[in-house]
Amino acid sequence: MNDALKIENNDIMNKFQKTENILNDVQNIIEVSQKEAYRAVNTILSQRNWLIGYRIAEEELAGEDRAEYGVEIIKKLSKELTDKYGKGYDRSNLYHCVRFYKAFPEIVDTLCRQSNIRLSWSHYRTLLQVHDKTARDWYEKEAYEQTWSVRTLQRNIDTQYYYRLLQSKDKDAVEHEMQEKTFEYQQDKLEFIKNPVVVEFLGLTLDASFNETKLESSIISNLQKFLMEMGKGYAFVARQQHIHTEKQDYFIDLVFYNYILKCFVLIDLKTTRITHQDVGQMDMYIRMYDELKKSPDDNPTLGIVLCSETDEDIARYSILHGNEQLFASKYKLYLPTEEELREEIEAQKAVFYLQQKETEKQNKEENPLLLHGQSHFAPQNKEGKSSAPAWQSHFAPQNKEDYNG
């Protein structure tokens, strides 16, 4: 028998290669199948959103005051579609469908019924951040030809990769630097399954009795995967941790310790849209935890509100904005719309970048939390050195006495 047996039939079959390692073979079959299925769904999702945007834009042309008429169309559509199909069709998402169509008007030929969509809806939503058409088209082409992940594309847009290449005399050096910086993103073969299940898009029904307790149980049951979603360095500490004050008792849903950041991470779970009250409650938890639980050697506590939806206005104007100790993330039951996916990435990016900075400083300095003689994040002693000790255990202590000493 040949060492490598290729079966040609379709994309999945073409990518199958039999080796002597059955475990690797089966894992590869599973991963390739998942990726192909996700790609197929995303392609159809992109086509759907383009057609929705096309139809709304065409309808706008029928109104005398196109801008006002377009607003009314989207307002009415949003209500009717949400009532019939559930979440995912709010006005903001419909506006993004229109933007998608207007930014890529020729990507689908409605007369010939042909589509030139080559990237996922996640990629296209990210590309909408680029207003320069020439740059946007270039990013689209490169993302397709170089098989950039969404995270790689987002980073390259954020760092002005296109313009830096244009201005640089040593383009190879710029490209090499980009490849080094995005290597980890590109190696994440299962990035595509980190998005929640395609429940909304496929029209499946959800368990109406799903609540915070079940969400928490689900997260705990899949703790390892959940931690990977948030980033490296997280160790589980406690569930429903009790904090007693003179006036009232409080229970923090989930507590982790990040041994890279040297800080505790508090998580509050919600299954409804995040509110100002939720944000204020988390801020209170952080202050209480710093006063009653945090060791003097620990860095300031971080807080995450996990919820079904993140209100963009709150994230922008409330205490979440500019607060290094508090940021919102989401744990979605639905396939994120492109806007929701962007918000999720931005929310989780805060933790990821902090971890990356800590890791980079660990490689360059004896004390990973010390920067230019003084850390912005780490507690300092009188000599100006970080007092944060090396974390010895992957699991944090469970009672106040252990925390303090």
C-alpha cells in the first residue's frame, strides 16, 4: 500500500492524506471538515447580507428624501425581522448590510446570479473599517491570497500595514515583521470554531429556560476551552465566591487568577444586554475585591462582564470606556453578526494585548513587570522595583488567609 493515499472527490476529500498516524489523521479530518463547514456557512452568510444591503439600497432610491426614507425602511424592517427571526436583525446590523453592499457593489452579479465572495463575513465586516477603497481592495486581495485570519487582518489594518508598505524602501522587512507579529494568529487552526454555534443563521430554536446559572455551568464544564477564548495564563480560583460586608453579602460568579498578569480576574455572567447597573456592580466588585481579597503583591484586579449582547453605547460612554480594570466581553448564543464579532474581538483584545506585553517584557527583562525602571501596572516598593512575586501555583488559594499570606 502506498504511504500516502489521496482520495479526490471534493475539497474535504482532496485535503485528506493517509499517514501512519491514525490519531493525527482523524484529528486532521475533523479539523478540515469543521473548517470547510464554517467556510460554507460564512460564504452564504456574506451573500445573504450583501443581498439584504442591495435590496434596502435599491428601495431607498424610490423615496424622495432618500436618507429619511432609508431610515424608515430599516426601522420597519428591523422590527418585522426581529419579531419573526429573532436577534441579529436590529437597525445597526441592517445598516452594516447596506454598507457592505455599497463598499463592494460588484462582488455579486445579481443578473448572472454569480458571486465573487472569497472571504468570510467576519473578514468583510473588518474590511468595512477601511474607508480608502484602494486600501480596502488591497487588504481584501491580500487576505484571500495569503489566507489571513480575521485577527491577522484586524492587526494589519490597525497597524496601517498597507500604508507602511507603500512608504517603506525595504518592503521585505516590513512584510517579515508582519509575519512574525501575526504568526500566532495564523497558527490558530481552530480560530473558526471559537465563534458560537450558527444557531440564529440556521433558524434553530434556543432553550428559552437558558439562564445565568446554566450559562455558568456550561462555562465551568468547558473551562479549558473557555480559558483559551480569553487567552493564556488563566487559573480557576472560585465559583460564586462569597464576599461579606457589614451591610450585605455578595457573590462573584467566577474568579480566575492570571499568572502572567499577576492579577485576579472577576467574571460576572449575564444573559441579557449589559446595563449601566451591571457595569457599576462589576466596578463595585473590583473595589471590594481589592480591599478584602487581593494580596499587596498582586496587580489591580480586572473585571469582565460576560453577556449575551454588549451595548456599544455603554462600552463607549460608561465606566467601561478607558477603565483598565473593567471591560466588557461576550459569550454569545448566536453566530455573531459582523458588528457583534468586531465588538467581541475588541473587548477580548484588551486582555490579549496586556498578556502579550507581559510576555514580551518577560523575555527582555529580569522582572517582567518592570518597564523603564517603573511599571505602569505592577505594585512598586520604595526602591521602585516590582513587588509582584512569581506565581508558584496554577491554582489560587481559596480563603482570605491564604490570599494575605
